[in-house]
Amino acid sequence: MKVIILTGKNLVGDVEKAYESGADDYVSKPYDYQVLLSKIKKLLVK
């Protein structure tokens, strides 16, 4: 299962913690719809 973290937090420690927890990608709010869609498509190809 692929996991993208979508959060309002964007501190370096938060990003690192997300990846250490097994997230495949990280997007912070406010996010651009096209960026999120691109990340989803990228993970679906893998």
C-alpha cells in the first residue's frame, strides 16, 4: 500500500518523521491540486 502524508505541518522534523514512519511521499497544506495528482500518479506507476 502506498502512503502520501497530507498535512498542515511543514517543519523538517515533521517531514523526516513521516518518511521514517513509512510514508512514500509528503504534501503540506495548502497544496496545489496538480502537484498532489502528480505525486499520486507517480506512486501508482511504481
